[in-house]
Amino acid sequence: MLRRMLLWSGISLVLLLAVLAAALTYLLQHPQWLLKHANDALAPYQIHIRQLDWEIPDRRTLQLPELALDYADNQLSFHDIQLTLKQPLTWSQLWDWYQLDDSHAQQQAIVNAIEALSYRSADIDVPVEQLRPSTSTEPLWLPIAGTIPHIDFGVTNIRLKDATEPLGLQLRHLTFDASGQLSSELANLTSDTPLWQLAGRLPLRGSEDWQLHTQVQLAQLYQIQQQLVDSPTAAPLLQAYPWLAPDWPLAGAKAFGELSGEINLSRKTGALAADVCWQDPAVEFSAAAATRIQLQGSAAGSEQCPTKAIALHYLQQPDANTISLAPLNLSVSLSQAQRAAWQQWLPKASQNTIPTLEQQLTQLHQQLSLPDQPLPANNDIGLQLDLPQGLQLSRNADNDWHASLPAFTIKPTMFNWLNVNDAAVFTLALNQTQATLPAADLQQLSFNSRYQLTLTLPQGLKFDQGNWSASGSALSMQLPGEVMWDAKDNKAEVTLAADAALSADKLMAQLGTQHFSMAHLQTSQQGVARASWQHGVWQFNLPATSHQWRQIKANLAPHQLSLQQLDASLPAISSLTLDSQQPLLPQLQQQALKGQMTLALELPHISTTKKTRLGTSDESLLNLRRLSLAQQLDWHDNQLQSQEIWQIDDVTLHSDHRFTPQANGYQLHANWQTQASLLALQQIAAKNLQLEDTWQITGQSQFDAQVDLSQQGQQLELAVDMQPQIIGAAGQYQQLPFADMNLNARCHYRLFVSADTLDSSNIGCQQFALTASSFNPGIQLSQIDIRGRGKFEPMAPNTKVDSWLLPGMKDAKLQLQASATALNGVITIPDFDVDLQGRSHGVLLVQGLDIEQLLAQHPQDSISATGIFDGVLPMTMEHRQISISGGHLAARSEGIIEIHNTPAIAQMRQSQPYLDYVLDFMQQLQYQEILGQLDMNGQGDTQIELKIKGHGQGVDRPVHLNYSHEENLLQLLQSLTIGERLQSGLEASMQ
């Protein structure tokens, strides 16, 4: 409206002066008609002259000391106007103008005759209605002239009509000459500082470019806005232009600094070029507790735009437009008070979430800190944006927009823990960003960019909240990649570069009494990760990833975990395609994927703390030197197949699995094989099982197993078929040596779990065979052969039975055959059917046992004997205990029993002389018959009754000797002192 008003005022003045010059002669002769006829002539243009003072020094000059007029309810007053013609005015020239029928031609001719126009000052009062938006379509009245006179306007005061206070603008020193030189400035009526300055060159002849330079002081704009807000007269303007009102959402935003521009218009091509410079830029929101957005250019300064100013270049050509923004950075920081002020400006729907957000920020401020650092002094949060290479926007002839952003960095700040030593540690950088918007249609937007997300916390981070806390140091994360969206093909793609990595040191977490710590963590990937989406179809290409964890410790009461090192490599997914419009499971079943996974644990150890009457003790559950896994994975035809190599210390296991998911469950089939030395297994067992140090063993082992697991709904079935083997074992058990032991068995395990029935399980061996070349449990056994089959039913968890026979088994049924060579004879169990819950019967047969071999294995000074013995020992098992009732032993033929003089015998002769006869008799007893009976109860208490018939040395008549002995046979066998017990027993019997 101001431009329109100034244009009308200037045109009206030129026209008025032209008409006055044309009628000069007539006015000299008829001065009383001057104002009447002039107003009549100007009436069509809504112009009415109120005062007119004039002088004519010569025929080229017209002077108007005072001129006052009304134009469309505007009041205009001019002082010291002077109009100079190019040539002295003649009658013929007046006649020529009069002869022109076209009024526009008359106006053009008159304007062309003027050489210069000036005034000292002017006052223009504009009614507020004239400044309101107009819906009129009436064209502006603008005289067209071949030349423009030299213009020199002094001071023009433009005021709001009827305002009680000075309210308006002052146009100062508007000059324009024939060469096109133009200059002026605009200021507030109440300020000496210019609001707007204009200078340039607009040549009207030739093809020279038009050039303009302009400057705007932003502070002066807000001063005028405040005057309008404070003035009652300007109230209609605030209604007509809401952005001037104080309640406009962004009315509280104020820009600071100075705007300047260089404008160049090519008259040959029509190209328009503009360079805009914003010096000392800043934006402040006074209503939001003086929140300030700091802006700063980062390009090298120039004469037109100094350093730290923001520079913008605009180029408009017939077929394209370009906007280039020079490098700059932006920063803003919000305190708690400023965030509360911003809340008032947000939509009401968001105001309910702001208090919750503020509470969370306050809680974070109290809980987050740097290790070994005090609580941050403030809880400010902020953001920094950096465009180190600027921004370029361009529009082509098809009205398509294209944006180019070479580099863009976002650096958020939160309290002081995202800024260490004034250096931002969290950044999101975009590089080589390109965007295309065809014909300003947002639905057709396409863009691509490289990105890098960086997190670096050299001092780490600490989080503490009540009963749980977490901390870490030297946190580092690098996530570079690319992102793309192509609206034409409806395709989006995100990639993560191969050098993406995550690392951290001294990680710790604690929840109540639970504690976890890790000395170092590092994660990386071995290629580019890619995810794309097109027309609702997702496609993933994910590389293998590597993970390293060091010195892991955890206290998860009552368990403790320690691990020196964990290295893992997760498999790659070369190609995975999923349609978001289709069910997920059928698509996964149709995929074909292959990969490899590795896992290595160094020094894994798991223990548990148990309470006893004497206090607490630690019990080891897992204690290994190394545990590793190498796995090959193959998913196709709705089946996952895998092959594994397990390494447990020095033991290697091989396995393969086939896993088939189903609609209501799954099926799993597996094979396991291992070949290992018994010494390696014993070393592992000694560290991981609570076993007494009773075994010393060497040899080889082999184990094969097939596992079938299926689950349907709430029903689960497990079947395991095993073939354990021991080959060439030798060593000791409780210091009892054995050699060349071999074990071969075929066993199975079955488990059935259902919601409708009780869980059931059983273990069975279709056959087993144990052989050994020798075993010495006190009596040397050789050619040992034990064979049979059995079925076992495990006990329920936490159930204990105090029995040495088949511990952990609820029920068992065994069929055994056993034989062994001992003392040049044979010990045989022909058939023994064992029923753990009932009563079982069997027979132990003894054939050809040589008593001389027994004494040879356990030599004694006081006794020697010869003879071969046979026997039958009926066995009964009941309540998990074995007893012998009515067992018989007998000498197969005659033999000799001799008692030798020992210190004990000599002492006996001396103290009891009446025994000399008996001792002499027993020095050499030739027996013809020995009959024995053996009975043993379930606890091992044994009673032996012997009847001996024979002749003593030097005695002809037969002698009958009865011998009775009571001993715990189980303890006797464990004591390895059979010969000593026999000697002491005979001595006691004679006494």
C-alpha cells in the first residue's frame, strides 16, 4: 500500500505541474479561474487543490512555494516545488499539446518536456482505510514517457491520518537523474536511524543492466510494529493484517541484524540476480523467556557481506531459478524456564504431554552424570545445526525444484553429558544430500543422502535411579551409511556402511543385589547392510557381524558368572524378501538362507552359593578352559539345517540338526557324535561335577546319539537314542586297579509332557556289555564280562533316596549275566532279573577258587593253605538292598592248612601252656572236607560257618573243627585286608 501511495502521489504531482505549465499563459490573464479550472481538470483523478502559491522566474521554470491538495481522502502538502522544462515554453508547443486528442499522449508529451522536478519537503496524511487490503481491480493510472525528468525530493513525511501521536514514515532524499542513478532512504518518523536505504542505477536508454543496492535495519521494523500495536488509530490495520498483532503465534519472534541486498536485472535476457546479506543475525522469542536462535555464517567474508554474516544468492532466468545459501550454523539452547514458556505456544493437544516430558527431563538431569563428576549445574537442552557448504535450491523450466545440500550436521546438547570439554559428542551428519520435488508436489518428493551418526563419550556415562544403576566409559558409536527415497519408483533404501562400529569400556549395571560388569565391548560388521522397501515389499541384505566382550562378571544371586573373553560372529542374511501385505510366517517358510555362526568363550565359570550349618559355600556348576561353537546354517523348504562343531576344553563334539516349524508346534531331529580321551572327560568332570577323587582313568570314548523332539500345542515328546562306548580303559577306582575295560551299549531316553496327563519319562538300554581284562577289588578278577539290558524310570526332581544302588532312579528292571575269572576259578551270575520296586532273585556261582592263590595275593606270616573251593550263593534284592541266604561253599578235594610260629603264637604258648597241643596239631592240618555256609543281610553284615574234617600232624584219629566268623562283607571288600582279617580271625577262634 505504501508503494501504491507513493506512486500515485508522484504521478499526481507530475501531472498537476504539467497541467499548470500548459495553462500558464491563460492563468496569467485569468488568475481567478486558476484553482477552479485546475480542480475541474483534476476531479476525474480524485484530486482537489486546497492551496496554491506559484511564481514563474522564466519560461523554463515554475516555482510553487506552497501546494496543498487532497487526493482520495489523502492530504498532501508540498513546500518549495520547482519544475524546469527542457526548452522555454512557446505558444506553438502549447498548441501542439492541445491538438493531441489522446489524453495519454498529452500526458506523455508533457512529461517528456520536463527536465527536472524537485521539492524541499512534503507532508502526506493517509487515512487508515487506505492501508487496508483492497479488492478493487481498477488499474493504476501511470503516464508512459520516453524519458524521466531529474527528480530531487527532499524530506517526505508520511503519517497516519488522525493519529494522536507521530506514527508514520519519512522518505528522505529521493533522487533520480537521466543516467538512471537512484538513491533514497526510509526511516521512522521518531528515529534518526534509517529503516531502509536504496541506491542504484536504472538506465532507461540502451541495454545496460539495472542495478540496485538496498539495506534494511530489522530493529526499526519492530519499532514501527510496536507503534502500530500501541496506537488505537491503527487497530483496523491489526485486524486486516493479523501478523502485525501481538497474539499472532510468531509475533513474539524478532529477528536482529541488518539485511542488505545487491539486485541486478539484465535487460537483454530478463535474468534477475540478487545477493542478500544478513549481518549480525539472530532470532529471539521474547515471549518464550528470551529464547534466542544464534545464526552465523561460516564462509569467507567479502566486501558486500562480511565474515559471520549469512549470505544468499538468487538467480532468476527465463527457464530456471536458483537460490544458493552460503555456509552457516545455527544453535539454540533451552533452559527449564524457556521450555515452560514454549509450552504456552504449543497446541492444546500437546500441552498434556509437556509436563510428563519435563518430569522425565528433570529426572534424567538428576540421574545422568559423568563418572567422578558432580551433578551438572544446569539442565539446559539445545541443538546445533551446521551447513559448512551451504544449500542450493533450483527450479527448471518444468517447475521442478531440486535441492542440493553438500553437508549438514546436527549436534544435540542435553545438560552437560552430551558435551565433554565443550566438544559435542553426539552428531548426525548428512553429506551429498540431493532432493527433487517435481512441480511442487510433495507426494513426488525424491531424495538421497549419505549419513553418519556418531556418539563419543570419552569419560563415559553414569545413570543412577533408586535401586538400579548403570555406567560405562569410553563409549563410541559410528554408524555411517546412505538413505534414499525415489517417489517415482516408490522405493526407499537404507544402507549401513561396512565400517560401522560400537565400542565401550568398563560397563556396569546393578539392580538391587544383582550385578553385571564388562571390561570391554566391541561390535562391527563385515560388509554393507542394506534394507529396501518398494511397493510394500521389504528386502534385507545383512552382513555377518562380529562381537567381542572382555572380562564379563555377573552376580545373579545365588549364581555367579565370570568370563574372560567372548567372541561371537553372527551369520549374514544375503537376501531376505518380505511382503508387508502378506502373513509373515508363510513368507519365511519360502525363503532360502545360508550363513555361518561362531562362538568362543574363554574361561567360562558359573558357580552357586549354598547355605550350610557352618555358613555359606560356593559350588561350581560350570568351569571350563574354553568353550567354542562353529555352526553352518541352511534354511530352505521350511526347514533349518545346521552342522556344528563344539569344542569343550580338549573335547570335540560334532552335531547336525533339522528344525521344522509347524502351524501349532515344531519338530527337531539331531545327531551328536564325539570321540574323546577318558582323561580329557575326567578333567572336565572333575571341574564341573561334585565327584570324589575316586577315579583315575585313561583310554578312549565314543558317543553317538539321535534326538527327536516334537511339540504340538501343549504336548511335548522327546526321544533320545544313544550308543556310548569306552575303549581300552585303564586306571583305578577308589584305588582299585582295572585294565583294558570296554563298554558298549545301546540306550534310549523318552519324555512325554502333556497338559492332560502327568509327565512321564524312562531310560532304557536294549543291550549293554562291559568287559575288562582285570579288576582288583581285593581279589584279582580277570576276563570280566557283564552283559544285559535294562529299563529305568528317573525320580521326580528334588526327590532323594538313600541307596547306593541306582541312585536317582525311581524304578528299574535289569536282566544281567556276568562272569569273571578269579583265583584260578570262575565267578558267574547266570541270570539276574532285577526289579527295583519288587523282590529279585539270582545266584552267584563260584567254581574252582584256589585258596592258595588268595593267600598268594595277600601273603600272611602265620598261615598258609591249599585247596579248591566251589559254591552257590543265592541272592535276593529287596528295597534296593542285596542279601545272601543259605549260601554254600565246599572244598573240592583234600588240602592242607598250616599255622606258623609268629610272635603272637609264641606269646600265646607262653601265657597259655595248655594250648601247646592244639597249636602243635594246627601246625599242619590235612583236611579231607571243608563245608561252609554264608549269610549276608542288606547292610552287608555277613556270618560264615565252616566245618573242617581232617588229621593233625602226628595224630591218627580224625579231628572235627568248627569255625565261625562275623564281618561286614561290603566293608571287608573295601578294606583290601582279607588276608589279615583271616589271620586274626583264626587266632581269635583258637583263643
